[in-house]
Amino acid sequence: MGKLILVRHGQSVWNLQNRFTGWVDVSLSKNGVREAEKAGELLKDFKFDIAFTSNLIRAQETLFAILNLNNYSSNFLRVHQSKPEWYNEYSKSKEDKKEIVMYLSEKLNERYYGKLQGLNKEETMKKYGEEQVKIWRRSFDIAPPEGESLKDTAKRTLPYFKKNIVPYLKQGKSVIVSAHGNSLRSIVMYIENMSPEQIIEFEMKTGVPHIYEFDSKMNLKSRKILN
């Protein structure tokens, strides 16, 4: 069976500061590093065939921590999907037996928060009103000023997931995806067949692996959370 491991990045510096982050490329906090390492310990005996992550450093740092602790990977190769021609001449050798190829794509980036990016959430509620900020954060299809809604995020994340990740799962491969709360929620909404009302109540905690198993036709067979 195909196995999909979804991990939201560990706590970022701006998560700690209670700021809207979106596509701003901030690193993990010290606690976020610990969360990523804990995920790595929980997943150290999982054999990954391939990895995917976003273009943002906090998701990549989390994936690095997980793979560095893994018993089946000794090194990894990053493939930037915006420049795949860089790898046209690449072929694996016997020295690469324990190498994990990871694909980076902005399609897996966090939801873009537009004009809210960088703002403290409490200060933003004082400025725009608590109810308005709640609508921007929790609704499915209402975007913040010049930003993305969860529906908008799914429009880029799901086609990427179906084209680039699902084929590996149908082959029975084990795939790890290190990304973000909203990009991963859009994937969870699809694979768990959730309604917009259900997904807005669904949270993915930082650094906590979610594991899904599928048959060759992508029927969901099992789901569990490691913590």
C-alpha cells in the first residue's frame, strides 16, 4: 500500500511572535527545531521513497531534521521544480542507495496572507475587528486583503498533489510531505473527503506527523497521528 506522511513544519519564529507569516520566509524557532527533531524520532524507522516540501525554509528545515534522524537515509538531493533542467543529466550511482530525493515547489507554500503578512494577530484584531479577522482566518473562501483563501490555496496545491505525489502512492511508495498548515489542510480535505465546514475546524499541529495508507486506486485504508 502507498503511504503518505504529512508533517506541518515546526513552530516558526513568527508563530512564536503571533504574526501572520504566509510566504514570508522565516526560520524555525528553537522550540520548532525541537518539534522537528521529535517528529524525526517518531519517524526514524520509516523508510521514505521520496520527499516533497515547499519553497519556504521552515518546511525545509523540518524535513532536514526528520531525514537526518532517519535510519534509512544518509543524504538527500534537492530538486527545485522551477528549474528541473538542472537535473537532466543526473543519474544515481550505487553510492546514492540511501539518498532521498526531495522536490521543492511553491505550490506547497503556505496560504498567502497578502497585506496581513508580518502583522501581529492581536494588533490586527484591534485594527479590523475580531470578527473580521476570524472570517479571514477561518472561512473557506473569503481571502484577506490581496491574499488567498483556503479555497485559493487548494487551487494550486491539489493539482500539484494529484500530478506529482499521487502517482507514487499508486505505486505503493512511501512519501513524506513537509509543508504548512493550510497547504496540508487542502490535501487533507481532498483525501478525507471533508466539506468546507469540516475543514475550517480541522487543525494540524506543528511537528506532528499524520500518516495515511492507500490502496493502488487511492482508496483510503487507514489514518493515524503520531505524537
